[in-house]
Amino acid sequence: MPRVTNAGQTRRRKQRLMKTTRGYFGNKSRLYRYAKDASQRARKYAYRDRRVRRREFRSLWITRINAACRAAGIKYSVFMAGLKKLNIQLDRKQLSELAINDAAAFAALVAKVKA
């Protein structure tokens, strides 16, 4: 009776991993030993940076709202506090879009907060 190996499954597993490292520079795209580490590191950074992306976007929105508020003669913190008092529930992403694309609507909000 011939001995049983798991060569087919091993080969498929390695090919699946090598597929993920296509386009990497040097041995990382050619040799399994180095591709394994590169793939693992890439997946780790991808996981981390999906969370970081959210932080960075929130920061960007706040910066944009602040710039629009300063142009209208009001501070960001005062503007946000005013919106909260008036019970206007727009998130920072929506406010940022208003500030960029619909200046008149943003100005109306600022006027409401100032009043």
C-alpha cells in the first residue's frame, strides 16, 4: 500500500497565499517563505488601517467645518454646541458636505446658531 501524503492540499494552500502577494517587490512575490511574512504583515496593517481611516476622515470633516465656520465668523466649538442646543442632529460628515457643496444651507445653519 502506498503512503498517503497531503501534497495536493499543501500545494493549493501555498498557491492561494502566493496569489495574494502578486505585485510585491523581490522575493516577497516569488518565494513562499518570504511571501508568507509579507502577506501576514499586509493583512495586519490593513486591519489596523481600516480603523485609522475612520479617525482620519472624522478629523478631515472637523477641519472642513471649522474652516467654513471661521469664514462665517464663528468658532467650531460654539457652532457645534449651538447645533446641539437647537437639537439639530446632523453628523460631521453631513455638515462637511454642506459646507463644501451647499454654502447657502451652511450659512443658514450658522445664522440659526448665532441667533
